[in-house]
Amino acid sequence: MMNEEGMKRAAAIMIALGEDVTSPVLAAMDEEEVSELTKVIATTAIVSPDKMDEYIEDFYNMMLAKKFIAKGGLDYAKSVLVKSLGPERARKIIDRLTKMLEQSSGFDFLSKIDPKQLAKFIQTEHPQTIALILAHLDPSQAAESLAQLPEDMKADITLRISNLQDISPSVVKTLARVLEERFESLSSYNVEVGGVKSVAEIFNRMDRITSKSTLEKLEKEDPELVQAIRDMMFVFEDIKVLNDVALQEILKKADKKALTLALKGTDPETQERFFKNMSARAVETMKEEMEYMGPIKLKEVEKAQHEIVAIVRELDEEGVISIGGGEEDEYV
């Protein structure tokens, strides 16, 4: 998606080109871009002739730069543009074009694939191709995918990534298109979208009333699905089933004000589980603060509880605690 300035320039150029030229251009764009660009076109004021000349010349130079990059790479494009436009204008054009190309490398379809599946999918490719693919991914996804590759490949591919030179965007796009077509033909690879886990995460972020009523309605149609969702959900009151060591870890990280607010709106049993793992003085202070607060809006309580649950999930992901076990779990 273009930034605001880019949208203004594109809108001005399309207005200047007229409806006959603009219509097929819009038809080739995705719906979100068409919607945003249409809004800008509709609200664009009269553009002065000088400003319009600037936009059109800039657009022409951008297209020229793109052609030079495709022909001989980034360095070639820089060299040609510097000679014709001067170093300052050439740098601005190359910088803008580079950002545009980075935002749409063509490998976007890989972003939602589980790293294990991605590694399995690309490991039969040439090592240089694998290096190029990983270089265009989000660093965290690239790291996880690299970790899943065979041991004898990791060092070689890492070295290849570090030595990658400027590559023609057209080559990158072609590779991405071939990979996407190949990927779509393999039904054994699953993209991580939706599923019970996603639904559980959504319900965890809903307010309690909406969550409860929606699950009750859904339960009438598919009780097994609702049970599966509930099994994967973790709410504030579930903290009481965690063991004392886990509760102490939560207390270390939790903001005291947020915890006080969260406990004020929960059941006595959950409060007692926390109080059991706090000093007598700390419990007394917290009870006084809860009483001093007076009536609190439910939304504020739920927000505080979500904060604490987020800490619990973070500790669970780090392996510090386990939310899968109950009070009988032992820590060593």
C-alpha cells in the first residue's frame, strides 16, 4: 500500500491522464488500493501546472529507474540516473523505488506458512534459491525456517544470504510466482489461518458478556466445537488452578495496580489463591486499596485481567510456567 504522499501523486497523475487511461489501471489494482485511491481522487483539489509537471516527470524517472534495475541491477540504475539527473535526485528516486520494491517482493504468500512446513517446502531447492527466499522473509520467520533445515545446509545457506548482491526485481518476482504456483498445487501444506486456536484467541479478547452469550448460542448448534474452543481458552479465573510457583512468577511480573483491579472483579477463590502467595502485609495493603477504589467499571476490570492473562501466556511461552497443568505439578 502506498503512503499518503504516494497516493496524492498517483491521484494527480490519473486525473491528468483521463478516464480512458485510468479505468484499466484501476481494474488491475486490488480492491483496497482502488478504494483508497478513489477517495484521494475524489478529494484532490486543483493541482497547479508546475506541480503536475513535477509529478509526471518524477513518475517517468521512477519507471526509467525500474527499467534500468531490471536490465543491470541497482548499481547500474544508480550510475545511469546520476549521469542524467545528478546524484541528489538519483538518490531520492532510487530510495523511493527500493522501498516500493521491498514492500512487494512477491513472497508475501509465504508469510502465513508455518516455518516447519516452509522449510520442508523449500529444502529441495538450490541453496542459492533458498538463501534468496529467506532473505525476503520476516527475520523471525526466516530464522525459524533456517533452524528447521537439515544441519548440513544451514551454514552454507547462511553464508549465501550474507553474500547476496543486488538482484533484479523481475528475477525475484519470477521466482516468487513460480514458487507460489508450485505451492498452490501441493495440498499437503497448510497455511495457518483460522481454526479452533484462532477462535479461542478471539474469544479471549472479547468482553466477558459477549464471549459467554456467543458461546452459549454456538453450543446449541455444535457442542463439540464449543468444548474444543473452551479447552483452548484461558481466562483470568483459570489462574487459580495453577500451582504456587507459577503464581509467584506471575506476581513478580504483574503490575500491582493492574493486579489489584483484576482481583477486585474476580471470585473469592481466585483472590485467595493470589493472597496465599503474598506476604501478610502485601495482602492487607491490596485489600485496603481494593476497598478504597469503590465501584469500578466492568470494562476497566476486564482490561486489567487481560493484562495479567497476557503475562501468564508470555511466561508459558517462555517455559517459565505451564498453563496446561494444575496444582499437582511440581517444579524443580
